Amino acid sequence: MYVQKFYYFCTVEYFGLISSKLNIAVKQVAATVALLNENATIPFIARYRKEKTGSLDEVQIAAIAEEYHRCLEIDDRKATILKTIEEQGKLTAELRARIEQCWDATELEDIYLPYKPKRKTRAEVARKRGLEPLADAILHRPNGDPEQYAKAYVTEEVPTVADALQGARDILAERMNEDERVRNTLRRSFELTAQISSKVVKSKQEEAQNYRTYFDFSEPLKRCTSHRLLAIRRGESEGFLRVDISPRDEEDCIERLLRGFPTRGKCGEQIVMAMQDAYKRLLKPSIETEFATASKKLADEEAIRVFATNLSQLLLAAPLGQKRIMGIDPGFRTGCKVVCLDQQGNLLHNETIFPHPPRNERMEALDTLERLIDKYNIEAVAIGNGTAGRETEDIVRMLRRPGLSVFLISEDGASVYSASKIAREEFPDHDVTVRGAVSIGRRLADPLAELVKIDAKSIGVGQYQHDVDQTELKHALDLTVKRCVNTVGVNLNTASKHLLTYVSGLGPALAQNIVTYRAENGPFASRQELQRVPRLGAKAFEQCAGFLRIADGKNPLDNTAVHPERYELVRRMAKDSGCTVEELISSAEKRKAIDLQRYCSDTVGMPTLTDIMQELSKPGRDPRGENEEFSFDSTLRTIDDLQEGMILNGIVSNITNFGCFVDLGIKVKGLVHVSQLADKYVSDPMTVVHLQQKVKVKVIEIDYTRNRIALSMKGVEQTKQRT
């Protein structure tokens, strides 16, 4: 009973803290935490529990979850600190109260610092030699002569007055380092004036040319952008740069730290020396580490945000849909691997053609493509955009087949997939080239379903993804993938195990059980049949059912995002309207005539009712829009074909804080710097462009030496695109 009460009161305190930090009402926070503690998933809460949370979105719910977890971690840390201090016999009622009321991690560690078990320090050695009273005398009797004080402490272990004074200064330096006022004063100086600087390691100047911008670099830390800081830290980790973070005026900083200490007379000289030592040896390294960690964390968060946004846009790219597709993994020497896929992405056929040097079997290749297109009723061709991609596109377009769409598809991650365990499980009897071609074809049909099989870091979007905190990156990307999968919904009868894994309430084990059940019993006829899947209990069904779709099922609601728990409500609406559910779905007039207020209850409010009506108006509709055919300038093959002033078609392939990269159909991607994105000031490139967007760009500079292309969208009229 006592434990339960304690947990309850702590939780209430958590709610207030989270509410203040996130600016979300306490009631909403409490409801969200309660749902999370019931093992409800973030997508489920955001979609189906709007009445309880006040319509919080997935980002807000995830933030609450993270802050709640942080509160739990701080509580655990407080328990450890209290136990350690109590074991030392130094835990007073006042100290206990201060620790229990503290919710700032930095402040908590400052409180704990004087009691923290230490390694053998210079101050500890001095204390064991009996020099602490000397340190007290210098600090509290500043008008005396420290050398006279010190004479009384000369022993065999402390042979000279100078040794005694050094030991006393060591003790004072440690006290200064543990003084909360001193540490906070230094933190304030860092906050206001900290400069980050980097210098090249002279012996590695030639190897470090990629970092020459940072060979002699300095700027205020608070102005250092995420990508610059991560670049500097990468240079440091590779051993090319030395990095320092310091207050702008260190002498002025030390003077501020000395305020409150007696600094006049001979004792004052000892105190100043102690502070200088404390600053150089203890305080500055400690606070520098704090700010280095904090700035890196902020840079990581920004880079992860950019990566997650890019990934989301890539995953939600428009699919071509269920078409019969030919996938081609192009190559010169090894040939082009060709695969034919049915509407569900199943492999029907594979073979290799050699239209390019050194074999130059162009006519044979064209005959093969013609034959395969006719035999398998191919509707679209997906060609990898890597080596020989444009050349292979030229070959395919020579076929001049009416109605045959041709697409260049990003190969980023295809090789990773082809060599993965997932690919081996899917195609145990085929080599990596076949698997790669299949991935390219499937990526055209449904980018989301295929890309979830690939490690997100290998997809080719984002900035400095290998330099950020990998645990935080994985967490953010997993949340992004789950959000995208559940936003779109998943066809229960065609989805792979890997796609099902990301559905709310499922996971690898249940996903496998669904696939196994489907293979043994045939397609699912209804969502209710999910409850027959082994180990898929009531809770899992509640969490996943609304995100799984059954096309052409017995119940038309099974192909919508309407949750089964609301089926009876929809049936009541239909009955009250004098029609069937099917007629209600097909008739906009009948839906418009419904008075939603009649169906409000304690558990169902207007947010849910509005969602239901929206779903009834578009059953089975894919929210991602439609894919459109696109072609690059046929005259361009290499950077040498470019000229300044050219207006070209391109596709946005990556977005960073400093601009976006555009694929022009050649191996080198061009950069549209943030200053060249629009005729107005742009603070965030993502407000102007999105991934996979078709854009028109002007070539403004070509650096042949470094293989760099500078582009601009200023004054270039953009073609309106369907969404």
C-alpha cells in the first residue's frame, strides 16, 4: 500500500513537470501516461483515443513518453544518491528534502558532487596528511600570514612550508570545484560567451583536406549550426582536429568566480592561486565537457530531426501501386539483371542482358526486353539509377511501347538489402543481383513496403547520421517508420512479415504468426479472423486491427481506418439513415444528413466521429497520392556536359539544414544552398522543398576539381505537381 501511494504521488508530480515543460495540460499528460502504462502504442493513442488525450498528435505523445521516462530515470538516480549519502552518515533532513525536490539532472549532480565517492585526488592526499585545518585557516583568517600558519604543518610527509601550502591549495581547489555557486557562475559565462574553436593537427594537414574549413576556426558556440558542429566533432574523432570550448575572456571569468572569496593580502594570494588551479584543472574541463555534451546532444537532435523528416517523406512517397513491373539493376561489365514481378511483387522471371560495353549486345537486349514485356504483360519499368542507369534508360526508351512507363529509381540501400538476412529468407535460391533488381522493382510499386526492409541509415538521406547518438537515432527512426506504416495502413493479405512488424501492437513474432496463418489458411476474410492467429490476444488485436486493411472483404469497414470497436456505431448510423453500411459509404448525401451530435457519448466524441465520417468517404484510398513519370535531360551524362546558366529538371534527393541536394541524372548531385532556394529568406529548407520533389534548377557554378555543382531555384518558375 505504501509503495502504491508513493508511486501515485510521484506520478502526479511528474505530470506537473511534463505539463510545464511541454506546455500540455496536466489532464492530457495524465491520460496519455495512463494509456502508455496500459501498453497502448503511440499510433493507437493518437488515432483512436483522441477523447482521452484531447486530440494530441503522435509527436506530442512521443514527447510525453520521453519526458515521463526521463522523470523515472531522475527518480532512480535520486534513490541511488540518497542511499550513498545515507551510508556515509551525512544525510540530513534538509539535504534529503532538497534532493527529493530537485528535478534538474545537472543541479542534482552538483548537490551530490561533495559526497560522490572519489578516486585518489590531490585534495584527498592533502587531507590524509592533516592539511585541512591549514586550508580552513587561509580561507577564514585571511588577515594572517599563510606561511606562518603552514609552519605548524611541516612533518615528515610534508617536508616544507611550500608543500604544506600546495596541499592546502589542493583542498581549496577541490572545494571551489564542488561549490554550486562557483559552478553555476562558470556555466553562465559559458552560456553567454563560450567559443568553439578547432585547429588542424599539423602532422596530419595533408590527410585532413576534407576539413580545411576548420583548420583555424572559431565562432560562438550558440551560433554553431548542427552540421558544422558535427563536422568538427567528426574531424576530432578521426584525429585531424583539436577542439576547444572556452569562455571568450578567461581572466574575466576567473575574476567572477573569485567573487565572495577573500582575495586581499597573502592569504588572498593563496586563494587566487587555488582558484586558478581549480579553473584550469577541475572546473573548466568539467564545464567544458558539460557544454560539449549538451551542444553535441542538440546537434544530434537537429540532425536526427532532419533525417527523420527526410525518411518520413521518402517512406510516404507516392507508390505506383499494384502493377506488373520489370525491375532492372543496370551494369556495364556484368550486364543488366532483369526481373519480372506480378501485381503483388512476386518474382516471375529473371535473366541478364548485356547491351553495354564491353559486349554491346544491344539488339539482343532489345529483343529480350520486348519478349519479356509481352510475356508478362509488363506495365512499368523500374531502372536503378547507379552505374549504367541512364544508359540503360536510353535502351528501354528505344522500345517506344505506348503505355509503358519508365522510371529511374534510387538504388540507395538496394545492395544492403540484397545481402541481408531478409533478402536471403525471401529469395534463398537467387543471388544478390536478382535480389537487388527485385528491390528496385518493388520500390517503384510501394516504396514504404520495400524500404522498411532496409536499415534506414543506408537509404541515403539525412546528414551526419553515422556521427550522432546511435541509440537516439534508432529510436527516432523506428518511431518514424511506425508512424508512416500506420498512417498509410497495411494490406493484411499481401503485407510481408517485415512490413507487419511495424504495425501498431505487433512485432516480429506476431508478424510471423500472421504470415504463417495466412499461408496455412488462405487470405483473411475479416479483421475478426485475426483473433484466431496464435498468441494474438485481445490487447494486440485492439492495438493493430484499425491499421490493417482487407480489400474486397465481406465487411466494407475492414478496408477503412474505422476501428472494429466502432463498427456497431457505424451500423447504428446506417440503420438510423434507413440504409446499409455499404449504401452509407457510397452516398455522400446520406453521410451529410447525419447529425453527429446524436452519437456523442462518454467514450465517443466529435473527434472520433469526424474521423469515422472521413474514412467512410474514402474507403481504401491511399493517402500518398500518385506516382508520376519523370525524365532527366537526355543530353546530360556527366558533369562535363553542364554549363553555367542551364535550366534543368531534377529531383530533390536529400535535404539538410544548409540546403538540398538535387539529382540531375548524372553521378554528381548538385547543391541548392539555403540562400538559393527562393527569392525570400528561408530559415528551414523543408518549408520550401520536400524529398522526391520534381524541381527546375539553374546551374550557377561548376567546380570540376572537387566535383561540385552549385544550383539555384531563385527566379526559376516551378511546375505545379499533383499530390
